[in-house]
Amino acid sequence: MDNAARLLLLATNLGCTRLVLSCIEFLETRITMDNVGGIWCIANATRNDDLINVCVDFISEHFDSLSQCIELHSSAEPEYLAALLADCRLDTVNEELKLGCICSWLKAALTVEERARRAGCFEHLLSIVDLTKVPSEYFVDFCLSGTVAALPIEIKYVSL
């Protein structure tokens, strides 16, 4: 598995499309709960839409378990997280879980700069969640959480 991931990174850097596709086919059949975070990280780093789709398939099937996975959130680019949350395969997923996923993603920023960049995407990500389906108690807890409290004030008022 590790070798396939490394080979995928090398093939991507070298621009070898056939080898990239072969690696994705290999990885697709071997994604598990234990390695999906690493594969998602590679997919985001390489910005490979095919591998992103493979990961979205798996994540959507196991969203309840994976929505709080730190490894998924620390490496997720905003556009891919937005695509994941808006994907039709997540239509049956509880909106509270989606909101919690956004919260975890915001918390997973490793640097101040990254946190600021993520805060700038907060409004767009929040627009994906159908807030009318989120129980008021959960929404109040979310608004009072440290995640929202840490957002720049202009984002808080625009978003909420």
C-alpha cells in the first residue's frame, strides 16, 4: 500500500498519466478505515480528481465514523471539503454531522495562516449545510463552541 502511494506521488510529479491511473485503480480496491486518511491526504496534495472521487465514495459510505477524523481534516483543501459535503452521496447524512465536520476541519488548522485561510472559507462551507434541519440546541452549542468563538468577528456576523 505504501509503495503504491509513493509510486502515485512519483508518477504525478513525472506526469505519467497511465501509471497514475494504475496506482489509483490499485488503491481504490484497498481503501480501509485505517488508510483512507492517508489516501485522502495524497489526493488533496496531488489535486487528483479521480483519487478524490474514490475517497469520496468511501467516505460517504462511512461518514458517521470519519466525519471527525483529524487526518482527513488536517489535509483537506476547502474546495474538496466543499465538494465532499455537497456530494449527492451524502444526501442521507445528518446535517449535524456535516456541521460537526466543518467544525473539526476548522480546528484542524496547523498554523495561524492556515486557520485564517480556513476561516475565510467558513461561510461557503456553512452554506452547504441545510441549517433548517439542524436542531436548535445543536446549533446553539455549535455557535457557542470554541471553533466559532475563534473566528474573526466579521466572519461570525456574516455567517451566522
